[in-house]
Amino acid sequence: MRYTLKDYQAEAVGDVLGNLVQAKDMYHRYGSLSQFSLSATTGAGKTVMAAAVIEALVMGSDEFDFPADPGAVVLWFSDDPSLNEQSRTRIQAASSELDWRLKLITNDFRDTSFQPGHVYFLNTQKLSKSSNLVKGAGAKLDPTATLDELTPAPDEMQSNIYDTLINTIENKDLTLYLVLDEAHRGMKPQRDRATIVQRLINGQGVVPPIPIVFGISATVDRFEQAMKAVTGRSALPSVQVDSALVQASGLLKDDIVLTIPAETGAFEGVLLRRAVEKIREAGRAWDEYTREQEEADSVVPLLVVQMADKPSDEKLVSTIDTILEAWPGLGNEAIANVFGEHQDLKLGGYTVPYIEPQRVQDSKHIRVLIAKSAISTGWDCPRAEVLVSFRPASDPTNITQLLGRMIRTPLARRIPGNEVLNSVDCMLPYFDRDTAKRVAEMLMHGATSKDDEGDSGGGEGRRVLFDPVLLHPNEELPVEVWEKFESLPTVTIPKHRSKPIKRFTALAAALTKDKVIDQAVRKSNDELDRVVESRAMQYKAQVDRARDDVLTMSGEELRARLGGGLWVNSSFELAADPRAIMEAYKVAERHLSPALCSSYVDYLVPEDAIEDDLLEAYIEVAAIGLVPDIVASVEAEAERLARTWLTDTRVDRKNLSDEKQAEYERLEGMSTEPERISLVSPKTGQTEMKIRQADGSETDLPSYRNHLMVTDSGEFPVELNGWEQRVLAVESGRSGYVGWWRNPDRAVKESLAIAYKDPSRNWKSLRPDFVFFAQGQNGIVVDLVDPHGHHLSDAMPKLRGLADFVEEWGDEFRRVESVAETNGVYRVLDLKRDQVRQAIREHHDAKALYESDLAGDYR
């Protein structure tokens, strides 16, 4: 893969591959047909995940411990030719191994069978009756056809697509996998007859059904609804990507800012001019960030203007006039359209050229894009940062669908400490608060089964803000507060699918490239080679047995007399040939990583080696890779070394660019245990000023002083519940109090995270509500105080995670306390006390702990 998969993507790819192994076994062993789906919100990278699945299927994968399927054939199907081309281009961009294996099926396609190791792209239009691909296929699709009707006339001997399908499916050495892109589309029955895609899946006439169907859709509901007309298939577990993990990954913008008129009236021009100013501000902000990071190319933000379905020429001219008046120096060539008519617009002396949606992202000379509805599924434009929509308030779906095309982050990563560059703006001149709230709900929760086409990529951690106010660092706080903030410990949240050896070698490569550690790759190879050699000696007996397995193939021969009689068993052993040895070596690569296996072969083989020496080294590595104790021990040492190197280079790496830091964040996140990482000071923020009540009314949010991030008036507006208000009041009244930080509940670099295991033993993050700063005897000290709900199912797991965190890094805080209200009294657990942490590990009732003698009254 050319791209490094995000953790949630790797998890999903592993689950999909597990389903495909089961599906293939069910089909070849029992003839069972199967189906399942991969569902993920817009922006999750479904095509990238599919590319990783296909690459592993065709080539095998050490990362997923997945052997190649030599008979794999993938048929990628959609209901739109342009979507097919986009998918092929994206897969090609994602996987270097699949470049020449991706085949668009055109009208002149006449292969008698699909070839193994290839991916074929087909769409609904290619299977219509008028298509050359189905010429002469009528009888094949008629279940009542006679043998004579099934035999083609001499002039129809050339193969059609259904011949190709029949030959492929009936070939026992091949396995046909059907990938349904946007699986819910094109599946609705038409006048009580099956659609083309349903007939393709179910089979018809002498054309057999597709063995394995793998659907890609935004929700499981969509796929299951679409597959209701499909019969006789086993449903394997769906693979669902948690939208919160997608949001946390940094691939999607965190904030969507909605701007609506405060009163009734004609505000199209006012908000359009505001949109122009917003996009110009965004351009200046990106240029400043680019200079700060010393990057060559800046992000060029785009303004999207969404018109009603049939805009008049007068309305279009007025819109362009307003844009050009508000944006001095913007040329006519910087404006383009993506209307469904696919034509240049000529009106009022302006020519607005048409551009294909998929070309907009890379056409940086275009600064304003005029659109109608949601353009098309599969189109994305991360540099589109401001939308002004002239669609009516009764049409929120088309607005959210278009915003769903704009929610990817321009650099495929979050900008640390800058909430404004991690946001997208939407101006809605025809909306009031009530209808805007409907848009907000759709944006927060993404696709639903009731709204199939309204997927906006929402997920937990996203905010929808109405006319927010900007925040900046509080200049009244001493600089020592900021220094202390950046020194505080926060930790990685361990991942389920982690490869410690691969992580360590990738870390070494990055540290060498960035000149943080001189010759880190060579040093890492030396370290691991010595570890492998030591463990091979330690487990010599097991290595010798594994060596015998590599060099010999054991088998059993069964004999019986003709005419009946007892079966006679006889065992035999054959010496393995070089090909079998290399197959065993490939297994070792999956266990120890290709890089380490190659390095250890070089370690074993002298410079003047002959061919037999090299073969002997491959045998040795193959045997070592078959010993689980050695693999586990090497992985543990690689994990320890990576942790040490990351700790030792933490300060030096702070001087690297955000782009390079993001790579180290990924490597830090590949940990099997929580590991310390650094906080980043916030630089630019935004927050609401008002509370929206259930009856539609609004009230000003209460504001507080001494927060790390404040408005121009020096205050921080925030809504706090009763527990939080009590904690802030108590802490701000203590002697020496200096300031506070409302810890974000999102996976951002400025949020202090604590790892804990939930009741299912999965790693999760606890983000304590408050960090307080005070003046101590020797400078600024920090108190971590978390109002904690004792009635929730995860109360005890979170307390245990907090206890483990304090055990490791508690010395860096003056106080670490958990506060809860019980029986009308606020009680506090002091986690700096050994006996409190011990009780947390031993007890199962959080409320009882707060009511015990181990807790005290909070005051």
C-alpha cells in the first residue's frame, strides 16, 4: 500500500479478510453462497480499505498474516461509469501492487474468462440490453430456454459477458468475489422485476449466482435493505467502522460552522459577502501556516456556492457580481460550475466554464465553484472550506450531502492547536434556527437508514457551531503555565492490531530520514539481529524441530485391495525443495516482518557466501519464524526499544514540522500499552456564545475568566453542569489559583488522555474534565480534577485507568482527584493515596467507594 492505513482502517481490513476466508471455505467446501458488508461513514476511506483488502487477497499480507489466494478474481460493480473510473483511480493511487491488475470492462471486452489476480470494473449500463457486452445473451438469461436456444448461431460464437461469468464461476481453481460499490444504489425493484444487479447476484437462466458478495455502503441498514431481494445466501457478520474513530483520526474536519440570519429578510448578498471574506481569511490562515511550517505549497481554499435547481440567469449574474465586488483581483477564470448540464455558462458578459467534479480538487486556479444539488457520489474536495447555499429551508438533505463532500481535511491530518483550520463554514440565508437545527442533527449523526442519500460523515467528536466566537491564548496567564501545560503527560490509546517489529523498523527509518538519530536503521537492525540470535540459542531445541518441519514434508498413503478389503496406512517423508523452503520463509516474514527476516539473512551470510550458504540462511530464518516463543520475545524487545527511542527523542522531535510529527504520532499510536506523548498548546479556537433551549429560545452562555483560551474580552463562554460548576467554584477559590483548562473531550493534540480498558477489555480514552494551575512553592503546579459519574457502567474501569495513570505519572501532578455527588453530598477520591488506588483495583462498586472512609467531603 502506498498509504499507511489508519488504525480503524487496518482493523476493518482484518475483519473483512477474515470474512473472505470463511466465505471462500464455505463456497468451495459446501457450495454455500455468502454476503456481508463493509459500512463506514463518508470520509472514512472505504475505497482505500477495499484496496488493502484486494491487495492482501491477491498478493498476501504479512501485516494481516494473510496468505494470497492464487485463484482470486474481483469484480467491482457500481451503477455509474464515472464512479467506476473514480474507484479504479483511487485504488491505483492507493496500491502500487495493483496498478496493472485493474481492468475497466469496455464494450469490446471478449475474454472467455476472468483472469486470476485481476480486478475488473463493471457498471449497470454495460449490462443493459443494448450493450455489446450482452450480445447473444438472451437465451442464457431465460430459465425456460431449450438446449437448442442456448447453443449460439455461428455468427454469435464470440463470447459475451455472461459467457465470461459462467466460465469463471464454474472454474474450480478460481474464486469470484463481487464488490458492490455504494451497494444500496441500483437495487430497488423496478415494476416487480429484479434489477440488473440483483440478477447478477442471484444468477439467471444458466448463469450461476456470484459466489461471494462484499458490499460497501455508508450504513449496514442500507446494505441489508438493498439485499432483501437476494435469496439463498449466508449472511456473514457485517464489518462496521465506528464513526467516532473516523472523526478521531484527523481525516475529517472537527467543526462545522453554520451561519444563519438573526432575523427575517433578504440576506443572500450579506451572507455571500461574508462567505467571500471567510474564504479569503482561510487563504491567509493557510498561507501563514505554510510559512510557519516551511512548506513549499499552501492549501488553496475553495468557496462553493450552491444554487437552487433552476437558477435564473439574473440570479447567477447577481451572484457573480457580488463575489467579484467582495473579492478584488479575483479573475473570471477563477469561477467554474459543476451543473448537471455539463456546459459552460454564458450570461451577462460572463463565461463560467464547466469542470468535472473530480477535477476540482487539483484545479487550484479555481477559487469559486457554483453547484446545484449534491453533485455526485464519490466526489470529494477537501480544499472546499466555505459553502453558501441558496437552497430553500425545506431542502436540508441536499445541503448536508454537499457538505459531506467537503468534510475531509485538506492535508489528511488535523492541524494541531488550530480549531479554525480544522473546520468548514456553511452560510444558510434561507434558514431559521429551527430548520438549521435539523441540518445540525444530520451533520452530527451522519447517514441514517431513513435518509439514504444524506450521509455527511458525522461522528462523535464533531461539533456543529452557530456563529461561534474566536478564542486566542490568554495573555494574562504567566508563560510558566503554558510551559507546564506542554510538559504534562498524556498517553496513547493502545491498538488491537499492533505489529511491534514493524513499528520499530518504521520508527528507525523515520528517525534516520529526519536526522534525529544517526544511522537509526542500521542500529535497529543490529539490535534486533542480536535479539533473534540470542533467542534462537535460548530455544535451540524448538528451532531444531521447526527446522525438520521446514526440510521435510510428512504425508500418509492409504491403500485398499480391489474388490474390497481393509484400508492400509503407510507414512512417508519427502525432502523439501527450494520452492517449499521459500514458502516456509514467507511464513516467517509474516511473523517477524520482511525487513527483519531480510536483515537476519544478511547477518547470517558472510560476504563471500555461496548459494548454499544463502539457502541455509533462509532455512534458519524459516525455522526461527515457526517458534512462537521466539516471535513473542522479539516483539516484546522491539516494543521496549521503540518506547525507549520515542522517549529519548521526544524533545528533539518537537522541532520537526507538523507533517513529520504526524508520522511519529502514528508510530506512537501503534503501541501495545499506553505510552507517554506530548500535549500541544492551543493556538486558535472557536466556541458558541449562546445556549439553544428546547423551546427554540436562546440565552447567553455563562462566561468565566482565567481560562487558557479566551475571547477578546478575556472570558471563556461554556455550559457546565451542576457538578462541573461546583468543581470550578471550589478550585478557583483555592489559595494560589492561577488558571484552568477545560480539557476537550475529543481526540486532539491539546487534550489530555488517559487509557483504560472497558468491560469488554478494549482500550478506551478517558479525558478528565479539568486541569487547574496554581502557584506552588517552587513554581506552577497542576491539579487534575474529574467530576465522575459513579452510576455509569464504565465508572470503575475509568477509575482503574486513572489509578494506573497516577501510578506511572502521578509525580507530575500536585493532586489527582475524582469527584462525585452521592446522597446530595460531593465526595472526593484522592488517587495520589496508595490505599485509594488499591481499593479501586479491588472493588466493583464505584458509589460504595465514594461513600466509604477512603473518600472525603469535597470542599
